[in-house]
Amino acid sequence: MKLLASIVIALLECTMVSPAFAADRFWVGSGATLPLLNCWECVNNWATTPTGAGGQTVPGSADRAIFTKGTGARNAIIRTKVTLQALELNNLFTGSLLQGTGSISIIGLKGMRVGSGRFIGGNATISVSGSYVQTGGLVTGIMNNFAVSGAVTIGVNTKHTGTQNVFVSTGTLIMDGSGSQTLTLSGTIVKLQNLTVRNTGQSATNSVIIAGVPLNLSGSLTVTQGKLDLATNSQAMNVRNAITVAGTSRASISTNSNITSSGAVTVTSPGTIAITAGTWTLNGKDNQIVNLGGGALYNVTINNTGTASANSIIASGASLAMSGALTVTQGTLNLYTNSKTLTVDGNATLASSALALLSGATMNFGGDLTVGSLATFNHARGTVTLKGTNQTLNGTIGVFNLTKSVTTARTLTFTAGTTTTVNGTLTLAGGSCSALLSLRSSTAGTQWTVNPSAASLASVDLKDSNNANATKYNYTGVNSGNNTNWNNTSDCNASSSSSSSTATASTQAGGGGRGGGRGYAPKQSTTQPSVPRMTPKELAKQKAMKKTEKEKPAPKVKSKAKSMSKSKSMSKSMSKSKSKK
């Protein structure tokens, strides 16, 4: 009890100091025994020079606390709240600074520097109004919030040759500046658990820019205000737990690189995720809920390794949209639970795995749809719409309704030898006879099979198709051959021939213009009239007439002499008649 009382008295004496003033204070750790040993709050441990005598004021809100060579290996422990202008563990320090139970507030722009030695955090908070720069040393044990308003740079100097992490935080790093900040990480020896972006700057100056190496978080990412900018330096990100973007217009994530997340993804509108490239991989070991708040991902890969009953990616909130491709290698993309629409602008692929499953109602695909032989495409209601240009259905696929309609000539290809089952209605339509939707097999000459419960096919060019349904469905368009159980009710080729004949007949029936008027001579055409084509019946009649004419005997021709004699005789008779009169 006497020892405890003496320690308390000594601490009180240590803390009863004159007000601090703007100065550098060097830790010399003069106290060799309790209660002065390692005591941050004791004046005996502070000097005005690196090797000076102790007994100076404890550094305060106007001072910079410096740990350097003269300190040697003497450690310091913070037991009360500390407010400083700056804190520096320079590259000559070999001891340790332990945060203990006291919070640390660094209010000056010089912030906090770690060049050597050790900083061991505690369960109290740390706030830095300026920047945090680490060029060496080890920083570990941070268990609470570590808030920085300036840039954060965590690097490694050439003296560090081991594999030990140089910065370890099991708390939360908070980027809470009022202007753009940069978080620069070097190597793979930085271990961050949670990151919160809380930048209060204006829209043009509220970014937290990631630089150096990819951002790896063993915990969660939260953006409450400001923009997490992964795009400027094309940095990847890996988040083991949840990603959350708050519902404010100034909360956003911007990326053009790969992102891996193992927890839920929640974006509350008007918060946004802006993704222009890269692949977002959902690789949890339990169900993951994805709510994009109306936004869209780019490429998405689902590789959830949970058990069959807990490996789902459950779409929530607005529709689930991807401006790139979708790949399901393992896990279930579940759109049924919350009745959400899936839109994939690129290709959609389900790997050949019994654990790869896509389950939904309304789905829109802009590229090819591929279903592996062991995968499951579960579509018991709604419509699958193929909204791209030329597209391919690969594999044996079962859907409820299947639709593709185009206004310009396009091709839809089915895998040869496979069957597409449509339990609702198959709707395939081109724009017209000049804008047909061609339906083709992946191998010319080998049929593709479709079994629709109902079908509506218009302006299609059908080839190598087998309708496996008992009903022989009608279609309009072109029959390009090798089709089974289809009925072409309006052939575009026949329509084209009919239109050509109608145009010719119209030309032949052209009319007569003005004619016959006194003193009027109609203008002669310099164009040769077209010769009308005769029907087979008219040709046969013409041949018969020519044959008859050949069989008639040639008419008798009188000789010229006889004709002249007869003429003279007639002339004499006429003369005699006149004379009598």
C-alpha cells in the first residue's frame, strides 16, 4: 500500500507542471525506477535536446514530442490523454512507445512520423490532423480508431529485411480530411482491418486516392462521405467482410480494377459505385447479400465456397446489373428470393460444376449464354430476353419464356445436338423479310432441337432446326433447309418473286397518253418497248399456229407475160366501148 501511495504521489507531482509552450521536447527517459520508469507524464523524462538533462515540461498541445538516438532503448508508456502538435519517432530511435490507455490527439499539420523503433497502440483512439508518414520501424497493436485528416504513407526502409508486418491495425483507419487525401501502401507487410472514408470536402476535393499496392482489408470498408478512388492509380482491392456505401450523393467508390469481397455489398442511393473495368469477385463462405442501389458492376465472378445451403449471392434492393460479363464458377446467384431482375450486357457463363447455379425470373442477356453440363439454370417463371446483336446459346438449357426480337438482320446460334426447352412461349422475330433473324446450328448440317410449349416465330431464316414438340408450329420467313416439324406459312422468297412479277405487269400495262388530235403528232419514244413475256399456254398456241401455216399449200403465182397480155386485152375492150358511145 505504501508503494502504491508513493507511485500515486509521484504521478501527481509529475503532472503538476507549468503550462507547455511551443517547443521540441525530447524523450530521454531519465527515470530508471518506478514510478518514473517509462512515465510519459513525468517531467524528469523530457529534455530540450536529444541528450540533455531531464526535468523539462511534458510536451503539450503546442509542442512536438521527439524520440531519437539519445533516448537509446528506453521505452515510454502513455497512461493519460495526450494532445500534441506533432509526434516523431525518427530513424535513430531503438526503443518503444506504448500507447497504453491514453488517447492521442495530434493537432498540428506536421502530424505523426515513424522512422524507426516501435509504436505499440492500445485500445484508446488516435487522431492526426496532419499527415501520417511511416518510413521504417514497426507499428502494431492499434485496436481502436486511427483517424487521419491528411495523407497516409506506409512504406518500408532498406533496413527492414524480414517478413514481419510493419503496420498492423485491428481497429479502423479513418480518412476524415476536408480535402483530397492519398493512402499509399508499400509491399505486402501492411495489415489493415477496417477502413472508413469520411472525407467532408466538396465533390471535386473529397477523394481518398489509393496508391502503391492493392488495398487489402481483413475487415470491412465503409464510405460514409467522400469518394474512395481506386481508379486513378488502377488499384485492386480485397475486402474480407462487408462493403457499405452510405445514402448520400457524396459517398461513392470509383474503380477500374479487380475487387474481391467476401461479405455483403450494400449501396444506398444516392450513394454510388462507379465501375468502368475489372472484375468484381464475390468469394465468401456464407450467403452474401448484394444491393447496388440501382448501380451496375462491370465483370462479375461468383465463387462462393460455402455449403450448398449457404453459398448464395442474394440480389437485393434494385435490379442486379453488369455492364460486362457474368461468370458463376461456384455458388448460387439467387434472384428469386427478392424477385430481382438480372441484366448482363456481356456473356453469361455457368461453369460445369454441380455447385454452379443461376436462379431467377426476369433476365436480360446482351451476349452469349453458356450453361455447363453439370451446372443448373433454374428459370421456372418470367422471361429470358436475348437483347444483344448476334448471340449464341451454348449447352442444354431450360427456360420458361425465351424472347429475341430484332429490327436489323441478326443471327441466333444454338449448339448443335443440344435441346433448348421452353416451358412457356418461344418468341423469335426479325424486323421484316429484309431484316431476318437467322436461326442457325453451331455446326452446319447438324440439327439443333427446341421444345417449346408455345411458339411465335416471324421474319426468321430457319435452318437445321428440329421442333421436338408434338405441335407443328407455324413461322414466317425463309426455310433454308434441314428443318423438322415446322410450317412456313409465308415464304419471304415467294413474296419477293410475287412482288417482282407485279412490278413487271404494271410496267406493261402503261397507258396511251394523248393522241389523234388534228394537226398533232405524238412524240415518238426513243426507248425500245419491253417485249412482254408469254405464258406457257400462249407459247403453245403460237407454236401450233406456226405449224399450221407451214402445212398450207403455197399460192399459185401467175407469170408476168400472161398478166401483161390480159391487161392489154382489157384495155382494148375499154377503148371499143368508148367509141360506140
